[in-house]
Amino acid sequence: MPETIPATTFPAIPLTSWEPAKDTLHLFLQIVGKIRLKLMPRKNHWWFATLYITARGISTHAMPYQNRTLEIAFDFIDHVLEIRTCEGKIRQIPLQENLSVAEFYRQVFDALHELDIDLKILAKPYDNKSKTPFAEDKTHHHYNPEQVQKYWHALVQIDQILKEFSGRFYGKSSPVQLYWHHFDLTLTRYNGKKVPLDPKANIVEKEAFSHEVMTFGFWPGDDTVREPAFFAYPYPLPPGIEKEPLLPASAVWKESNGSPMAFLSYENLLKEPAPKQALLDFLESAYQAGAKLSGWPVEEFRVPPLEEL
């Protein structure tokens, strides 16, 4: 059994320290995410396609298959992918260095076949810098247990804080969930107002942005943003939002695809004397900025503390 690394509140996870492993893990998650997308009944705003943080890693949670239920879970303590069914059957795939995307894809579908689960996915990356079909990808074969576990430890902390922040809002709110296409852990709030559909938008965008939203999240960095960071943005974007104050002091409005987005680097969060509170302050200040300028009924949506009840 691999050595378990003690969890810290917010471990250091600079992108350059694990980028090859991150890119490989991202493609592993896309394979499993596409299985969930295939099996789950549709739910608004693509909530049926997402993955979830668990006490051991990242999971699909329970998925229906005919009259059975299965779950696929990444275990980042023992470093295995585990496929479980409601009959008590289990298949495991070790996660280790030199496990290529092609081999991972083959082993996952071999295991499913052994469990009498036969399905097909569109077996190529979605919105990813890799364009190689999963079955042919032998380039991405890096798995660093220590760095993957540190990343997951960060997700555990962030997942808890996003859930706490979610509980402050009476309106419709998404689960805290991992979108495997962009590799971001997010929470979205809705005010119930529909937005006119952009005829130029693709099907993903039309479903994601059918209503006014405020989205908050974290991603580990990519080719464009070379560091892990937190973000928040309203849609549609109200004019002048970049002039609104943000907390903590290191948070900024940053251009993203031609629009301002609230941005707090993970590295700057680590420098805060109370990182959890600083992250809650960032989320709340970004929400207040977007909600005020977009005309959301802030007081109507506010969940009062128990001492106010």
C-alpha cells in the first residue's frame, strides 16, 4: 500500500511541480466523466455529468445501469480506481506511473465488460489541449501519487468551504461539483431569471447559461493560467463590476476571455493568516459585487445565522 501523506489545510500545489501528472489525471477523469454523462438521467445545467469529492478521492457517486447501480471512484489514498456494483462486485485498477491513458481506457472498459456493463462513449478528449483519442494516447502516462494526493487534499478543503458558503444562500444552488472537461471544482447560484439564448452558443453553453448565475470555483492551472487559483463571475456580466471591491487585498479582477473575473491565486491564499476565512471573504465579496450590480434580491436570498432566528 502506498504511503499516506498527512493532510494539511492547504498543501502547496504549484502547477510546475506536477503538470505531467495533472494532464494525465485530467484525461483519466474525462474518461470516467464521460461514463457518468452516458449513464445518468439528464439534470439541469449539466449537473448530471459531474464528479464529486469524497473522503478518499473523486467519485461518480451511484449511477444507474439497466436495473442495477454502479459507482466508479478514484481512491487517492490507496491509489486505485475502483468500480463497484450493487451486487457487491468490485474491480480495481492500480493508479501508478507509466499507466497511459490508452491502457487506463482499456482496463476500465475491460472491467466494465467483466461486470456485464456494456456501453460506449465518445472516446476522445473534450475541450482539452490533447486531441488524441483515448485508445491511442500513450503519451500521457504520468501518475505521481504524492502530487495527486496533495491536489486532492486541497480539493477536500475547498469542497468543505464551498459547501459552507453554499449554505448561506436561500435560492437555487448547484452541488459543489467537479466539471471534468475544464478540471474545475465549482458552485453556482441562480436567481431564477432566464437569459435570452445566444444563437451562436454551443449546446454546452446554452444549457449552462440559460439563467442568470453567479459561479465560484477553483482550478489547478493550465496553459493560459500558470498557477492554481480561485475564480468567481456573474453571467450576464454587469457593466462596471471590475470597479467593485474584493477581499482579501490580494484578490483582483482579471481579464478572462475578454471579460473581468474575480481572481485569487492559490499561492496568495496560502500567505493569509487565516486561509479559510480569507477564501470565504473572497467568495462573499465577489457575490456581493455581482449580485448588487445585477439586481439580485440579496436580502431575500440571505440565510440568517442561527442567532438571528
